[in-house]
Amino acid sequence: MRPSVRRSSQRYSERPDPQVTLRMRLKALAAARVRYGSRRLHILLRREGSA
């Protein structure tokens, strides 16, 4: 009897995240400015040139 593991999951290889620095900066801004929402944080990132 064959194992019930799909071939696509056997060949899966994790790729590195291309936006690690952006995510880290967004988390830092969100921690510093807790009351800001996602729209305001996006504006701050655009002003910095990160987004």
C-alpha cells in the first residue's frame, strides 16, 4: 500500500522572504506607535521610502 503523502509536499522547498527588512521596519513602527492603524503606518513607511 502506498503512503498517503502528496508528491507536491515532498518536493516543497521553503523560499526566503524577500521583504524581511520591510516587515521588521513595520513591526518596529507599530510597536513604537501602538495607536496608529495600518493606513497611517503605510504613510509613514512611504515617507521613509521603505514602501
